[in-house]
Amino acid sequence: MRTAVSTLRLLEPRNLAEALRMLRDEPEAVPLAGATDLYVALNAGGPGPRQFVNLWRLAPLRRITMPGDALSIGALATYTALIRSRLVQRRIPMLARAAQEVGGMQIQNRGTLGGNIANASPAGDTLPVLAVAEAMVVLRSAGDERRVPFGSFYTGYRRSARRPDELITAVEIPPIEGIQWFRKVGTRAAQSVSKVVMAAVRAPRPRVAVGSVAPTVLRLYHTEAALAAGRSIEEATQALESEIHPIDDPRSTATYRRMVATNLLRRFWSDTARG
Amino acid sequence: MADRRGAGPGERYAVGGAVGRSVPRKDGIGKASGSARYADDLVFPGMLYGRTIRTTIPCGRIRSIALEFDPAGFTVVGHRDIRGRNVVALLVDDQPCLVETDVRHGAEPVLLLAHEDREKLLAARVAVVYEPGTPVFDPEHSPRSFKDLVIEKGTLAAGFASADFVVEGTYRTGHQEHVYIEPNGVVAVPEDGGIAVYGSIQCPFYVQQALATLLGPAVSRIRVIQTETGGGFGGKEEYPSMLAGHAVLLALKAGRPVKMIYDRAEDMLATTKRHPAIVRHRTGVTRDGRLVAMAVDVVIDGGAYATLSPVVLARGAIHAAGPYRCPNVRITGRAMFTNTPPNGAFRGFGVPQTAFAVEVHMERIAEALGMDSVRLRERNALRPGDTTVTGQRMGQDCSARQVLRAALRKSGYHRKRKAYAGTDRGIGLALYYHGCGFTGSGEVRLASRASVELTATGVRILSSSTEFGQGTRTMHAQIVADALAMPYDQVEVALPDTSLVPDSGPTVASRTCMIVGGILERAATELRERLGGLPPAEYFRRHGPLKVTRQYQQPEWIRWDETSFRGDAYATYGWGCDVAEVRLDRDTGEVHPLRLTAVTDVGKAIHPALARGQIEGGTAQGVGYALLEHVVMREGLMANAQLANYQIPTTLDTPRIDVILLENPYPGGPSGAKGLGELPMNGPAPALVNAIRHLGLDLRSIPALPEAVLEAMCVSR
Amino acid sequence: MRFTLNGNPADVAAHPMARLLDVLREECGLTGTKEGCGEGECGACTVLVDGEAVCSCLIPLAHVEGAEVTTIEGLGAAHPLQRAFMDEVGAQCGICTPGMIMAAVTLGTRPSLATIRTRLAGNLCRCTGYEAIYRAIRRP
């Protein structure tokens, strides 16, 4: 179906500074990166944005570098780039894993990490990974740059700390101590939306985050505390059950999500046990 | 015997050697080069685009309709524009082409709009005011049926009296959406005081007849032409009559061509799906495993209008006792009305539903007896000389035991059944069959015809049989080439254009090879006699054109009583046995299909590679039916009408499929061929659910989603 | 909008937010690329942009400015994959075939079965059950 495009307006910044000025001066305009969600959202109807700032050509936003201690991943890095990056594979292999499960090859070639973050879906596959990595989201506006810890980035269902005049320019990943673990449970083996998606790190201070069981991605602080304190895995699963708020939707049920999240926690713990 | 490969492309074949070889296909390179033309690829000068305004409540009446857009440039069509009869002619003419007042489901067509500019077309607002009624969504509590039937054999009470065990069970199957990768679409083009319709169509003459009814005597020249079609599976058997009617009404009113291509969401929401079914079994069996009494009740959800539900019910019911002999059987069935979009033809046509039920039930009978379910099947499988539930006597072309044996051998079933016990792997099987051609007297009523005519370079086949991936063109050309003892590459196949080809009946019901191929074989044989030894092109050069047309002739031994469902339901049957191996992920309830072995007897594989392709594809579609494909209904409509939310198997969801083609010929088919298009649909679901049973999980409905599997795991703990 | 189309310079007048799929099929008249869903789920609309397989139903025209776009027509009619798809019956109805071939073109020589299955997971086929597609791609 041909989308009604004549009412859409695309602004074409030549560089990042110009993009930021456009976002400041055109409050109705929203950033457009890989566009893997654009036409799906437009076809679904409803009000939605009609002006876009085209980020696709802003090459500096694609860079994956390690200037110091932190791995800096540009917001425009595609899933394919994440999968191929040796820096990502070394520092945060669970992110490469998540990128492989996002969709088919075609989606991986266009979808971006910044887009996954900005889309703010509770089911975003990279979000639990960034949560347990305790990543830092770099936001820039025409006049400012600030960093928001990933744990504070989401403020409600599909709402984030990003202001309309700000762009996510990069995500910074600190060194991660411990064994990384990731599992996505989708509606089929490939190219699916997650029913439950979990990332975890086994370390003296364990970290666990889950998607698709609450209005936003969830860091399971009580569960982590139970594990860190040496409590049994059964007690930890009880903590998990109290922290998550899954619902029924066309893809799955609250009961299923609850059971699977619990099973995944146990699986994480047994998969990463040493000795 | 395994499938056989023909010689490579470009090779000439010895005369008399096309059938049974994987010859180069008549489709040419167009599908792979992008030059094949599907409905949406066609463009006509002055073409408009069409759009359907649909109801938004499942039940009630329309009080008023208001157009809330600037009418400039628009063509608007409502039911008052219909000159003939406002019906989509099919079996029972109960479905209107456009709603008048009564609303019976939430996606009924009310108004049609056309405009040159698609954005203006899509932006047009139409306000409809309704008086809502009280909808019926549960087929088991519906006040009305489209069809009721009873099939009886022997004396049920006596049978149960002689049984040592009685096993009961209720089995459920859900809707299934076709997901042909090309959605429904047509282009209607006014021409020569009449109208032509180009489209993604399985049955051009069904559309022709429906248009004649809709338009009345005012429009005498109606031509329907099939474009290259991107998948059918039954979803383009009857629905195109509705869509073509819409496009034609717009085109005639506007005086311009009108293209109507559904997008995926509209196609999934509004067009037909497989009938959901509830099948109840009550079976009496002796302690040594003989079936002595079978009572089966089949309820199918027909949706809001009859469409083909009476025939889906009939076919499903006839097969409902499985490929087994039993002296006392009673099958009852009803097709029920609900306020949902009408369900319709889908590959298998009632049998996937009832085959699922009986094959899982057989597993449970075996468990009740403490008997290996393979032995139970071997003991009761139909043999030549046995009679079916309709009293049809099986001939030598009955292959139930052969396919079972071959499947056991190829898959290593018994060994794995022991080895997998107590692990996260399961193995299960299903034995099934499928009647070929229209049920009962259907072929006689169709009176199909097909022709072979001479050309300057060879011969041309004229039939309304459509190609949509299953190899119609190729297979018909092979049959005709061999019957004429001429080179295969001198046989061409005419485009199915209703003004040029005779009505060979619909391309459905596993009949295109056996029935239409059979007619063509006879036409070609007669033509050969008339040629007096001259090659076709030579005869044409000397004597001019020559065409032979032949009509379906029912085999003289067939006896069928339509009212009592007694006699020879089908001329012959295809036979199959599937073995499925799965791995269970206990954390998530996901069932990963690892391998599916499909043994099918197809009589004769006219083109082994195409035949194998049909079995592989149908098997994959069955895997989706069993494990993945879930139509979520909310307020009588599909709530997940996007490919993101209705999941068909990807490469990673599809197991390795091992196909073995057996050839136990049906003497009445061309070179012994039976039908095979629908057969592979019947085995995968019960085989997979029986593999899940092997893991200790009692599931009796499909799709066997992880949610249901996890719940069954809790129950079994 | 200027880009390279099947090796030739193209200059198309269309809205920058028009879907690349529509521009290819209509403004450029190349109907080999098919629409199966408009959601990026089926892969029938797969083309190459700068050598990478993408769903053209998701690409705004502006995103291919200056890029190299290759469609099924860019392979002509004599690419070995095309012949293989017909002979091995990797194409039945053919509607998924152009997208499938464009995706397969990126797999390099002699891909393993595992690679094919993973990389083609975004190309849906309803006719073949995929087996013949693997046979076509792996044909020597």
C-alpha cells in the first residue's frame, strides 16, 4: 500500500550541528535514522509526526570506538555493524547476540542502536543489555551535551528523558566484569517481537534486566540483591515475580511471561555457574 | 522409491519421455528475472485505484451513510449500482457483493471508491451509522447452521456393545490464514462494450459466472484472465469473485480501468481463512486393538455466509474416521454461522482438521490399550477390499500400509521412540489420506472440458487450469507431449483467458493433474489418431488448424448417493504418513521441529521435482498450522492482521523435510497419477502433536503454542 | 534524487519520503521487486543498497541519494542463481523469488546450510518449505 507521503516533510541536515539546530527550531520534527519502523507506524494510522530530520548521512554518528575506558557506540551503528565489530564482541558480546536476534538480515542492515533506544518499546531487544551494562546515553542538543545513565533513561511507557530537541548521539559502555548472558524468547525462531527478553551479568554484583514484562525495560534490583546476598535461586525467583508486571497481549499472556522470566533467571544462574 | 531427477535444462527429450522426468518448466525464466507479470505489475492508461469501505461492527443494521469528502474525481459505488443480483454467486447465493442494510460481520463491503490519486482515495472519510445487534461468535452456541450431515455405516450401538474399551476425546483446530506472499488483487478494464478482469485468480470461470450474475444481461462480454499468481492455497478460489465484482462495478461506472490490490492487513482481515473445528470422538475398541465403533462429531465455524462450508464439512466428515477400517461408524457434522468474516477454501479443505483429531485420538486409544500406536494403526489401516465409512471398497491403489512402513523405516521411528524416552526429544507419527477430485458427483456436475489444438510449431493446450506454483503448465505439457509422442518443448500452454479456453473446472481439490490432466491425455490421444502419423506442425502446414476438445467422463464403476453420503466418495485417494521429531525447550515451552519425514503415495510423479516441492511446501505449511499460526479474534475480527503478528515459518522455523514419493498407480489417472496438492497438509499437525505427546504432554488443540505447552508441562508435573 | 540504479545513473523526481519500493516499481518502471506486506516482514521487496540487502518497502527515497541500488533486473536473466531457482524448483509461484535471489546474492560462494538459513530468515516463502531454495543456492 502506498503510504500518503505528500504530507510528510524531510529536513536534510549536512552535519550534526545543523541537525541539532533543526530539532531546536522545528519542534514538530522528529529524528529519522534507519527507518525500519517509519512506514509501519505511518500505516497504522493515527496522528503521529509528519516532519523528519534525516540523520542517515551523518557518518560521525556511526563510529564504534574505544577512546578511553568506555566503548563508544554511535547511535547510527546498525545491528550488522554491532555484530561485525570486534570491539563490541570483546567488550559486550551480549549486545552482538541481541543484534543477531532483532530481525532478518535486511532489518539488521538498517536498524540502529539509537533507534532501538529512542523507540522506547518495552520489548526492545538491546535495552536489557544496555541496562545491565549500565550504559551511559549521550544526548546532544544545539546548546548542550549531557549523559544520562541508562537506568534513568526511561520515565514511563514509551517515554524517555530525551527532550524533543535532543539527539541520542552515542551510547558508552563501561568495562563489564563478569559473564554476560542473553536470551530472547520470541514468537518464532527468527524475525519476531520478544515475549520475554533478558540480559544478565554474573559477577559478585550480579545484574539482571528484562524486557516485555513492564511498561519499560526493567532492572531487577531486588532479584539482584537476593542473588548478591547468596540467597537461594528460589528466593531470587520470588523477588523477580514481585518486580515484574507482565500483561496479556495478542502475542502472549501474563502467566506465560511470568513463568518464562522465572525459568530464564534459573537458566542464567545455572549456565553461568563455575565449577 | 526416492524422487527422480530429470536431465538438465536445454536437453532435448526422447519422444515419449517427458512424464516422470523433471523437465525444464514451462514458466521460463520470468519468475527468477522479475519479468513475470503479477496483478499489481499491470498498468493501463487512465487507470484508477479502488478502495473498499467496510463495516465496523460485527452485527446489526446500517442506518445511514454520509460521504465526508470532496467528491471531485471520485467514483462511488453502492449496492444500488448493481444491475444484476447483489450476490457473490457460489454454492448458496447468500453473500451480498455490497451490504444493503443487514450487517453480518465486521469487515463487510459497504461502499466502493475509486480515484486516480491514491492519497486522496485513502484520505476519504465515510461516516456510517449503525444499529448494533447481538453478535454470535461461538459456533457451538450458534442458532443457525449452513449444513448438517450424517454418515452411517453398520450399527453403532452393536459396535459399542462389542467393545472392551471406549475412548473419548475432543480436539480443536483454529483458523489458519493462507499468507500467499502476493495478496489478492485484480484490475478491471472496460473493453468492447464489455469488461475484462485480470487478476490473481485460481478459478477464472468462477469469477466469470459470478460477474455474469452480478451484472445481469446488460453486460454480455465478460472476460477473465489469470495473471501470474503469487500463491493460492485455496485463498484465491472463491474470494476473487467478490473482489472482481467490486473492481468491475467501479470500472463500469467510471468508464476507466480500476486496479484493486489489497494490502496485507486488509487481506488478512477481510478474506477467507481455514474453518476452525471442534471434533469429538467416541471410539469402541477390542482389547486386541480392533476398532469396532467410531462416533465422530464435527463442528466447523463457517463465519457469516455459507461460501463453501457445506463442501468443507462434507470432505472433512468423510475423512473423519481416518484411513482405517471399522464396521460401525457414525459421523455427524454441522457448519455453523457466526458473525465473523466467512471462512473458505484452504488446502486440505476440512481434512487437516479431522485428520488432526483422529490421529491424536488414535494415539490415546493406543495408550488406553497399553499398545504401541503403530501396531494399532497397522491392525486397522485400510487394505484393498476393505470399505470406508461411506462403503467405498478400496482397490489395489490403496497404500495405507505401504506409506506407514516406508515412513517407519526411513525415519528410524521405533529406535528413536525408545532412545528419546525421558529426554527433551520426542517423535510422533500420523497416517492420513486425501480423496482426489471433487467429492461424490461433483466432477460430473462440473463437466470439465479441455482442448489440444495444432499450431505452426507444435500443439497448444487450452484449459482453465491455473498455474500458481504447483506446476500446472509443465505437468499438463508433459502429459500431452507423451500422449502425442512428440517433443515436450513443442507443446505450449495457453493463458487462462475465459474467452479463449474451455471451462476445465476450478484449480482446486487435487484435481488438476488427475482429472484435467486425464481429460487432456484423452484429447491428445484422439488428436494423435487424427494426425495419421504426421507430426503436428506438418499436419498444420498441410491441412490447417485442428482442435480436439474432450469432456470429463466419470469412471463407469463410480456409484454415489448424495443424500446419504454412501458409495464412492472419490475416484481414488492419495496416502501419506508423516513422522515428526521435536525438541522441547523446558524453559519456554517452545517446540523446535527437528525433522519431518513425509512419505506420500501420489500414484505417479509426473514431474518428480515439482511433486517433491509440493510435498515440502505443504509440509511446511502444516508445521505452521501446528505450532505457530494463531489467528487472534477480538469482537469477531482478526486482531493480529499483520505479518509481524501472524507468524508463518521462516527458514529457522522449518525443519529438515525428507520426502519419499511412492508410486502405486491409479489406473484412471494420467500415467497412474493421483492428486497430491492437498495431501501433505494433513500429516504434520498430528505428527507434531503426537511427538509432543511422546514427551508426556497431553495437547488436543492447535496451534500448540508455547503458552499451551508450558501449561501442559505444569499439569503433567 | 540522484542515485545509481543497476549500474546506470538515475535521476528520479519523487517525494524524498516515497518508499524506494514504489519509486522502483512506478517511477522507474521496474516491477520485478514485489510488495508482500509493506512491513519489512516478508522480504519480497529485497534490493541491494551499496551491496547490502534491505527491504525497499522500508527505505525512504532520500536514503539512497548517491547510493548504488541493485534490483533483480540488475542481474539480467542469466545469473546462475536465476537458472538454479527455476531448475531446482526453488521458485514455485515466484512471488518471493526476486527478493530471495537478491538476498541470496549477498551470501558469497558456497555458503553453508546454516548460513543460508540464518541469512534468509527475513525472506518468507509459503510455497516451497525452503528445501528447494537451499538446493538452488547450493547447486555447484
